[in-house]
Amino acid sequence: MINQNIQSDLVHFPDFHTHQKGNVFSIFNVLPDDGIPNQCFSWGIHPWYLNENWEKELEKIAASSSNPQLLAIGECGFDLIKGSGPKVQMKAFEAQAQLAKKIGIPLILHCVKGTHLLQEYLKNHPEPPTIIWHGFNQNPQIAEKLLFFPIYFSFGKAILKQNSNAQQWIEKCPLEKIFFETDNSDIPISEIYQQASLLLGLSTMQLADQVMENWNRISNRKMT
């Protein structure tokens, strides 16, 4: 039997949300000054960067909709600690969600103190796009209420912290709803998979296969 440490060196670990360039099996999150990378990427208007010109920024994103390396819209969403007012955030989120739905690609969700705004959006839009809540570390009860919607959960460094909300939820979350990410941390994506492996009792190879199966179920654009 292959030792898991050796096995890990043989597995490509998909990273579904990162601010680090270079990993072929990753989705790089584009910020305003980044430019379009020569790899798979997501592009959206983060609530921190919303301004009066956000619709022009959205036009640029829409113009790139045929680029096969654009795999998701985002990150975008709600942040009541930092960013514009909730009405602007909701309007921008609705427009980006509509674009994601039109293209047929997922939306990467940023949500800080804004769960009620997400719930309001879901109430008013019965056919939302597929949403991946990145860096999920909220109360598991919040997540349980969202299982009936096309919402998935991406786990990052928070699962390394003992008894975190992320740890509690990943142990309950249906496997077909999970993804993994590094976000803006320097932690190797393999370390995130190894921790998830311990929590779930599955090999890192099984988890890598599972998340790729999940991705292929929700998108016809491939991570390459």
C-alpha cells in the first residue's frame, strides 16, 4: 500500500480559490490591478472594491465571458465590515450572479456579516447560479439551511484550527458539496487536503478525485 505522504506527491490538488499564480490546477482570483493571467481564473467585483464605476468593470468581465480560462465570476458578495453600503453590494451581486448564470459558470462568494443579504438574494431569485462560498468558516447551522440551494463550500486554512466552525461543518457537509482552497495564505494546498483527509477519514487522492467530480458536475469548463 502506498504511504499517504508518498501518495500526496503523486496527486494534483485542485485549488479552487487562490491569490497565488503558477499552480496549473488552481483558479486564480483576479483583483483590479492584476491583469488577466495565463491560467484558469475567476474575475468579479469584490465588495471592498465597489465604487461608482462598478458597472464598467462588469462590462470588462462580460467581454471576457468567452475566454475558456474564465472559470467563475468572483469573488463577489457581501461584507458589512468593509466596503460599500448593503444596497450597492446587493445590486452589484445581483448583476454578477446574473452574468454567471448567463455564461453558465459558478460564482465565488465572499460573505462577511452578510448572510442575511445572501438569504434575501436567494429568496428573491429562485434560480440562482451555482455559488461556491469560499473560505467557509461560519456556524454550521447557517450552512445546513443552505443545502437545498445550489451552494457549495470551499474550505481553507480555517480547517487547520481545532474546533473551528470550518472543522465542524466539513465533518457534516455532504462530500458532493465540498471544495478546497488556499485563498491568500502561504499554506500549501496539499496541507489543506491532508487536514481534510484526517477529518474525513479519506485519502488525499480520494478527496482530489471527489472535488474534481464535484467541479465537473457544476461546470463544463475544465481546470487545465
